[in-house]
Amino acid sequence: MPEGARRVRIVCEDRLTERFLSRVCQCQKLGILHVDVAPSGKGAASAWIRRKYPDFVKLHRSKNYQKNLCLLVTIDGDNKGVSVRKLELAQTLADAGIEARNPDDLISVFVPAWSIETWLASLVDGKAYDEHRPLKEDDVVRHLWCDDESKAQTISVAASHWRAGSPLLSSLVDAYAEGLRIGV
């Protein structure tokens, strides 16, 4: 984990993920340098992340003279899961002729499975939810993000529970390990 003041560039699929990750980073004392969100209505957000990932890694590494500069990339697992999504991103680097992530890179890749809503529900409710199906429209938890007020409350509670206990989801276990690379 980097020492001293850390700054992070967040790359993610949607505004809900952006709001949650920004809150987590703030709680963990990471300054937010920049946020890049996939454009809505322009095709699959995961495809945008995969297409742009090599550019973000290249940009991040070009600034390696800046101490404690971090990159946090988040891509939904959807029906593919954590391992496949991470392999897809690694392949985009190889295809672009860019060196794979190494342990010294201050680059974390989070893969919420199925999506960020699964993490939010688990962090708020303290329950393990099925990571192999979408929860976004599930009647049991939809109240957590059905309007702006509920989204704000959910994000606040979920961010305060980040690393507060043992993660109940395998994708969160992976994210906690990945987060150690940048101190989140």
C-alpha cells in the first residue's frame, strides 16, 4: 500500500458505481483526481471499459513520477464473473502490446458480481446475495436504490461498511485484496 497522500483516478461503468467508489475512497482518505464513467446510451459499458483500459493503464504509467497516483478500474462481472472479466482486461493489455499489471503497479481492478447493486445490498444488509444474477430490479432490495434519497443513504451506509467485517461475497473478497494495492 502506498504511503502518504494518495490520489486516485476512478474508471467505472455507471454513476451509481462512481458515487459508491468516490465515497469509499473519501472514507479511506484517497483524494479523487479524476473520474471517467462509461457514456450512457453508447453500447455496453463493459465493452467501453475493456476498450479504454489499455489507454488508462498507459496514461497511469506515463505519470509514474507522481508519487502515490493510483488507478481504480471497475467493471461489472455480469454473467461472466470476476476471473473472466480480469482475464479479458489482461488480454486487452496484451493485445495493445502493454505490459501486464505487476505487483508494484498502483492499479486495482474491482469486479462487482453481478453488478454494484449486489455489493451495495450485501454491505447494507450484511447478507450474502447470489452473485450469478442481477439484483437491480429485485423486489427484495430494490428499495435501496429506487430514488435519489435511497441511493444516497445506501451509498453512505455501504461505504461505511467497507472492510468493516468479513466480506460475504467472493467478488468483495477479491476487491478487498485488489484494494490493498492502492490502499482502499
